[in-house]
Amino acid sequence: MKLVIVESPTKAKTITKFLGNDFVIESSFGHVRDLPVSTMGIDIENGFEPKYVVPAKAKKNLKKLQDLAKKSDQIILATDEDREGEAIAWHLAQALKINEAQTDRIVFHEITKPAIEQALKNPRKIDMKLVDAQQARRILDRLVGYELSPFLWKKVAKGLSAGRVQSVAVRLIIEREREIKKFKTEEYWTVSANLQNNQKLPFLTRLNKMDDKTIDKLQIKNQAEAEKILTELKGAKYLVADLEKKQTKKQPPKPFTTSSLQQTANRWLGFSAKQTMMVAQQLYEMGFITYMRTDSLNLADKFLHDASEYLKTTLGNQYSLAAPRRFKTKAKGAQEAHEAIRPSEASRTPDSADGDLNPNQKKLYKLIWQRAVASQMPEAIVDTTTVDIDAQKTIYQFRANGQILKFDGYLKIYPEKSQELELPELKIKEKLELLEIKPEQHFTKPPARYSDAGLVKELEKYGIGRPSTYAPTINTIIERNYVERDENKRLAPTEIAFVVIDLLVEHFPKIVDYQFTAKMENDLDTIAEGETKWQPIIKEFYEPFHANLEIKYDAIDKKDIMPEEKSSEVCDKCGAPMIIKTGRYGKFLACSAFPKCKNIKPLPGADRDKNGQADSQQIEELKEKYKAEVCEKCGSPMAVKVGKFGPFLGCSGYPKCKNIKSINGANQKTGVICPACQVGEIVQKRGRRGVFYACDQYPKCKTAFWGRPTGEKCPDCSSLLIQDAKKGEVKCSNKDCGYIK
């Protein structure tokens, strides 16, 4: 028996289709070993040696794999081809205690029968250079996280954390936010004229020159200046002064890398980086696309041939190339043996895959298929026309630009947005008739907050992170409450993010320095290439970092970092003044008599935050609603209090009586019948991890969801649709489905 181990059950299921009965394909369900959660897990004194443990959730499956390994003649580790996959393969070998001579490592860029068969013919051993690079990254991140996070707890607020790459990403977002806040809006005006030729065909022009000098965007500053121009143009005759026609070619786009896929899926489909990678992972494991973590632009010869044949057969020879177009990867350290992200088969069109994919999978597959096939198509040909029109006997000249698509080329498959404005046939010195002249007011706009696409592009520009880290980085800074999505799904920093980043910039500049972080990525690359050992790189970073941290514990006073503000509020428990403090989730009111009095309240007018904290109006409504509530244990009145997970009822006889009762507010009922028992109703509840929704027949029925049910059913699998509290998106409650509305 030959045992093949991969990371995921979906990947195992796909590979099973291609191998015979003498193969057993099993999943490791990700990592089988990791650093411990409760301790550092790194022996700093002995060369930063990591101490790995088997997580509790992995023990049962690992036992199953160990039993199968004992019965197997050959063990084949078929985890992903990147550093993470190599590390998983090594951890499997260590955890299973298997003989290296008995173990084969295979890699492939796509999950198809030819690719699997080819990989089995060319097994290799585990590449320890890649494993060491992954270990080095993990150890670096653990050292920063486990040493700097407690410092932030002590000097800023409990529950905070710091990360080597995440903190740099937050700094980028904060610097953009400060640009936005500093931005001063300026007024400016434009003047446009609607003209027509002797064939009565109208077209739009814009004032372009004044006294033979091109007008600057902000040159016409106000309405008075615009009106002055209109006055001087009164009675002017319009004449074609110059006309230029030329043919331009639009080059097709390069095939997708991880970065460009995340950026394009964000702009075209509205997918977050995390969502893009999740759906791409599903497509890869189902055998639809090649490996999705790559910075290579290389395309396999077979795909180039198949794409050419597909284009000739379906669209005709004019849409195929005489020779394949190849792209050179500019990314430093990119491996040309890897490929760009492409469909496994050029002929497998998105429509032909309709029945196998859910809506989001189909959208992303279509994008990947279009981009890869379009890269092997001819350029689009566009006729562009530029017309200059003199307003005679004045100092003003107008301009019109037009373009006509003469040959669509790659746009036939990959329809990029373009403004096609067709101008009428015009001749030099042709007289034109003025239909309308119109001034228009504008205001300059500040730079926009980063979208996922914008942040990924910026991280890539600075060389921060690698293809596999972009999506987890964005997800982590959102989960840790340093960043939240605004109404446009763009990334906005929270109050606490400003405090933490300013502290890091001043006292731990290397942690958030763009060049230093990029250099560290390059150092990890040199480890993967076998040019350096990992321990010296860790030591070079850790020793000055740790020494500086020790100094800062004594040098920094929390009151300097988190100054308290006075307020007009008085504590309703002891009568002492309330002060404004800043915590992990923003500003709040706290009693100045702490620790004698531990009363805290949200700031008046503050919105309900993502952890269920209530605003002052809601608190007053709840006080009125529960004013007659009496403690069933001691008979004292019950009081409305606010905790980490929102408002609750607590006995006023505290600390003698510690009775508490949960209250779920006005939104307790959802009106949705439980899909499991068909008896209970799904209601809003609060737990250690925040708000969730569960059947009110608990413990008889244990149905629960981490989003509010909409009452609708998923079109793909008929499970309930829920609304994600963080992202606001409606998605399927079945995690294996992946449908997003």
C-alpha cells in the first residue's frame, strides 16, 4: 500500500480520482505540529531552537495517519509546493517518525492526472532550505509577538498584539489616514463647449489652452474667473486649428500572480484578499487552476499550445498568435519553475464548468481563465483622434479627444473598461457651430483609503511580505481591531491603532520600518536559496530588539502614552468624577476612584461597537425596561451594567451578591425558524467570543451561527444564509459551501 498525504480533504478527494487502488490518499488537515500557544516555545539560549507540540485538534487525525504509515510500503508527502507546504511535509515526517529513505516528497503546480503522474515519476526528498526559511519566519513572528505584545498590554491596553509584517501594514494605513485628514480641498472650474460640424453632428470639447499655454487643472480657481472667460468668448467663431489621427495598440495583460489576482478580484468582483485566496484555494484543490501562491509569470508550454489551438478553433486565426507570448518575471526571488495562475486546461471555459462551481467560484475562475487566455491573444487596435479648436479672436483653444476600436484583439475575451468616444469627421479650418458653453465647478479630493487591492499593491511595492502573506496580513489587522472596513469596504484605522503605531515608530522604529521589513524578507529568501543559515539572521534581529525592549519597559510611562482626559460625567456608583480612557476598542468612561470603584461606561453618543457595547441611549432604554427587576437570590434591585459583551443585569448588592443575568436587547428574536429542529426560533445571544445566534430550544437543539440569519436559503446547498457582522456580506452558513451573495 502507498500512502499519499496532502493538506486538505478536498485536495485528497480530487487526487483520488487519478490514482489506482494501491494508493490511499489522506489529509493532514493542515499543520500537525506547531509552536505552543501558552508559552514562547523557542529556546533562545540554544540557537533559537523551536519546541513543537501537536495541537489538541490534530491528535486524533495524526493517530490515524500514524497507524496507516505503519502499514504502508511507501509514504508520499504531496503538500503544496511553497515554503509552508514544505514545512508541513517536514512536520509530518517528524510527527509520523517515518524513515526518510522510505519517504518521498512530490510537488505539482496543478491537480490534474498528467501532473500527478509526472510528479510520482520524479519524487525528491524534503527540501530543508525551504523548511528553514519557513521556520525562520515563524520564529521571527513568534519572538516579536510574544515579547512585544505583553509590553503593549502593560503600556497601552490589555489584549493588544504586535506583528512583524502586520504592524507595517497598519502604519501604511495610518499614514494614508493622516494624509486624508491634512488634505485641504481646493475649488477649481472647467469650461466645456458643445460644438457641431456642418453635418450637424455634435461633440464635446474642453478648454485646453489660454495664450498658447496649457491650462493647469487648478488654474481657473473660482466662478468669477470662469465667468470672465465666458464673457471673453461671447461672439467667438470656432475653427478646427489642428487634427491628429494615429493608431495605437493596447497590449494584453500579463497572466495573474497572487498579488495581481487579489488586486483585480478586489476591483472587478469586490472580493476581499482573504475571500479571493479562499475561493482560489478551492479552485486549485478541485483541479480547475494551477497553484495560487506565486509571483511567477511563466506559463507552461502545454498551456501555450492548448490556448493557441482553442483560440484558432473557437475565434479564428486572427485571434491567435504566430508564436506564444512569454512574460518575464520582475519580482526578485521569483521561481521561473513555478507558473502564473492559470486554468488547468485552456479549453475548460467558465460556461463548461457551470455545474461544478458555486457563483463565487465561477466568478473567480472566469477571471483567471479570461486573463490567462487573453495573454496569448493579439493586441487591440484603437484609432485615436485629437482635435484642437480655436475660439477665433480670443486667447482660448478647446480640445476634443476621441477613439474608435478598430480590432478588439484580446478584448474579445478580457473586456477591460475603456471610454470609446467617437468624433465626427472633421477637417482643418472647418468652421464649427457653438451649441452650448458651460462652466462647471469641481473640488479636489483627498487620497482614498486603501482598498484590499491598494494595500496589496503598496506592500508589494515596498517588498513587504510575500504572495502567501498578503491576505492573512489584512485579515489579522482587522481581527485585532487595528483596522475596520468603512462604508465603502475600505480600510480605516481605529483609535488604538494610532496610539500603538506612534509608540512603535518612536521607540521600536525597526519593527515598522519599510526598508528593514523588506530586507528581512530578502534574508528569508536567501535562507530558502541555501545562501545563509537561519540562526544568524534571527540572532542579528533579536539581540538588539530584546535589549531595546528591556530599556523601554523602564523608560516609558503608560500615562505618557495613554493620557487620561477629564469629563463632565459623575460615577453613578460612588459619585467620583468619571475620566475618559482609551482601551483596545476605543475611548470609554471609567471611574477615577479605581481600583476602589471599577465602574466603566461607554462615552455618551458612542456607537455600538463590534463587541456589542451599547450607546448611552440604549442604556437608558434598558434601565427603564428593567427598573422593576429584582434579584431572585437576595431580593435587591437588579441594575443595568455594561461589560465586554454588552449590557447585562447585575445585582446592586454586589459584591455580597454576585448574581448576573444576560439581556439581549431589542434584537433578541430573529423570526427565523430553526432549520434543524423546526420547532425553535433562532435568537441573538452573547458568549465569550461575542454575539452569536442559536436555537432557543437549547440544550435540546444545539444549532448555532456566527452571523444573523436572513431567513433565506442558499441557492447552492439550501442551508440558511447569514449576514457577517464584520463584513456585512450575506453568505452561506455551511462553511463547506462558500456561497457569498
